[in-house]
Amino acid sequence: MCGFVPMQGAGARKGRTVVLGDGVNLWLTEPDQHVDEGLEGVFAQERYEASSGVIVSSGRRSPDLDLWLASHLPGFAALIAQQSAIDSGLVEPSWAYGTPAFVHGTSLAYQGRLRQVAEAAYEHVAYGHGADGAAAAEEMAAQIRAWDRAGRPAPVLCVVPGDTPDAELPEGRVVNKRHSRIIFTWTQK
């Protein structure tokens, strides 16, 4: 949930921004990440909602969930929305400055703002837009449920030099960066 200063120096990596609608951009963390051209009009299409059934009592976002989604969803990106797009109802992101999202062909899913379901009870939801928007939203909701079933684990990151051979890596999900390899594992809180 920290995104106010981009990485600088030797570790800097240029991402790119795709304009999706008036006041809504998609930040792609990988400069070579492919996005279908049809994605640009995705918010003109129906919005689908997928309930996760995962309830939190505080009404606060779960930063560990954000990292879980980043490491478990293909085509991961961050949806960035201006307040005008939120106020108009165009989007309902969990956080205006970098909501977890992922691209699924010409469809998009993103983590929605927590929905109050009872006093002091809020549900994680996912929204999808595009031809496969319902399936994309459900895929994100399924990952939210998987995080919950796993005990809402905390991430553990192991960072090794970029030239470390696969055979020498610890078990976990590997994300390759320019100068390093990051291995994600998850522990119970």
C-alpha cells in the first residue's frame, strides 16, 4: 500500500500507463506487459460484481491481500483512479492510488471498495468489465477466498541476485526483476 515514490536508481524499472477512461489509468509494472487495444473502452461495458464471502471487521483494507493478489494473478496491474471517476461511480476501487487489478484479454478485474454487509462487517468484492468481465471478477474473488482459506497469511520475501540459478532458489513464487529475483512465501499470522 505504499506507492507514493517510484523506485529510483539502478533498481528503477519503467512501467507504463494505459488510459482506460476519464480519470482512470492502469499502471503496468512490466514495460513489456501486453494489453489488448480493446481494453481502452472497457468501462463503457457492463460492470460485474463478484462477492468473495471474505469478511473483515475493521473496514480497513488488507495490505497482505494486495500482495497475495499481485503474486497469484496473471496480468497483474494497478488501477489508479482520480476522485472524479470515483465520485461519478465509474469505478469503486479499494484504493484510488493503486488498487490490485489484472488484465484478462479485453477484460479487466479490480478489487472493489470494501462493502459493508452488517455493523462492523465488511466484505471484499471484485469488479469486472469487458466481454469476460464476470469471469475475470470471479477469478479475483476466488483468489481472495484462497487467501482467506490459507489463513490470511503474511508475505515473506526472499531477495536474491538476478543471476541466481533456479536450483538454488528457495520454494515459493518467483518474480524476476532486472537485478534481482524475489521469492514469495506465505506464513500464518
